[in-house]
Amino acid sequence: MSNLDAILAAAKEQATALAPVAPIAQTPALAPVGGAVAYNMSMDAFLNPGGMECASYIQVKDAGIKLSKDWVGFIEEFEAVLDLSEVQFFMGIRKEVGNQVTYAKSYDGQTDSRSGENFAQVVEKFKRESQKPADIYRGADIPLTLIGDVASSKKDDKVYTADQVVGLTTSITGFKPFAAFAKKLTQAGLGSTPIKVKVTHSPRKNAANQSYGVCEFEFLEVVGGSDALAA
């Protein structure tokens, strides 16, 4: 049993008393191409419209992690609070035309999150227009509440302070490591329990020997449950 598995096993009993398990949301099938725009009028759709409320968006490069696109420097890791029940999963697609890269995504599998168009129609349009293969991929918008102040390797970069929320939108390659971590959390009964995590930079190379980076997550400890969120 790995260290993570041992910690999660020990935390499972504690989490059971804190909050019920919240399964990872499954994305519905795409709406038929050619149909009318599908609007989700449920209360849940209005209360969770997609997108994150955060101070900045994380960028992950081959050289390290930036908590903001404006940072010049990088970091290798930081600690934050993650609540899996606040993560929003989506289906995305990427289009490349010349040097321009465009993304589209849907949180319900039916409606494009920006334009409100039928997402299946957007997918077909991207596939037609992209100069490189455009395939649907899975992703997640992950809000992370910083535990302490975080500064980059460059002294002039902005320092993000404890309790600020930074958002990580997983890349095509970055979703798999998070999905594996999220699966372990739900299996351990931590699907709706805020936990302390360490987010680390993991350098990778693709089949063409191009360097890139992804974020990996390490469970540290349980920091509260549903009662803590209400406080």
C-alpha cells in the first residue's frame, strides 16, 4: 500500500462522519446535430452556470507553474484546499487554424458555455475548420484556495495570499492525473469533504519529444466537512 493509499484509508473513517460521498458528475451525451439550441433551465444549471470565481487562472508550462499569466517566474509546488464537490467537469474541443488556437467547452454536454449554441454543432464546426485533428476531450475547472502566501521565483511578480482562490482548468494532457486523484478521493469517501493538497509540477514529453507540464495532486489531510463550509 502506497503512502497516499494509507493516508486515504485512515481518512476514510473520519470523512464518513463529516459528509456523504458526492460522486463525480457524469457528462450527458451530446445533443443531436441540427437540433435546436438546448438550454438547461433547471435550478442546478443556474446555481452552477460554469466557470470559476477566482483571483487568477493557473498556467502550467514545461518550466513550472504560474499562478497568473502575468507572472514571469515559476514555482514547482504550492499547498491549497480542494473541495471536489466544487469542481466543474466539462467536455472540450480545440481548433487550430494557422497560429490561432480556439477552445470551446460544455458543462452539460448540450450547450456551449460561451455562445449558448448547440455544443454538437460547435464540435462539427471545429472539426471542419481545424487544420489539425480536433477531438473532444474531458476536462475540469478546479478552484483551489491557497493555504499560505505564494510567491514566484521572480521578486517583482505579484504575491498571492492565503485564502485567495486560484483556478486550474486542466489541459488535454492534464486531466488524466487529476481524474485518477479524484477517483481515489471518492473511493475514500472524500467526495464532498474539503481537503488539504499539495499541487506539484510534473514535467512531461510527448511522442514528438516536445516538453510540457501538468499538475499532480498529493493528499495531505482532511481540513473540514459540510459543517465547515456552512460556518
